[in-house]
Amino acid sequence: MDKAAIDIAKALVRLSELTIFELRGEWRRLHRMPPPMRLSRDLWIIYQLQERAYGGLSKAAVRKLEQAAAGPPSRGAA
């Protein structure tokens, strides 16, 4: 197991032991803003840790997600 995977595993164990209030504090520390009200307890904190260890989405993946979020193309679009 590589070092990044070990670090992620340790962080996940630590996060699993935190209260909801401590998890919200961790969110504030990572994002410098309050957590969304309906966010999964630890989903985004875990994602952030993995992103820092392994890198984020590729530019192509981000572009595809942005296009999907914009909705279907207009009728005249090819």
C-alpha cells in the first residue's frame, strides 16, 4: 500500500470517530466556509482528502460535468 493510501486510511479512521460538530469544523477548516445543510456527514471531507492525496478531476472531466450541469443543448445545436 502506498503512502497516500495509508494516509487516507488513517484520515478515514479519524473521521469516523468524530462527532457531527467536529466534522463540520473539519469542513470549515478545509473549505473556509460553513458546510451545506444537507451534505452527507463525511462524503465531501473524504473527497477533499482523496483529492489532495491523488489529485483532482482532469480538465476534461470538469468540462464534461459543467456541460452536463448546463443542461441539454438547445434545439439548434449540432
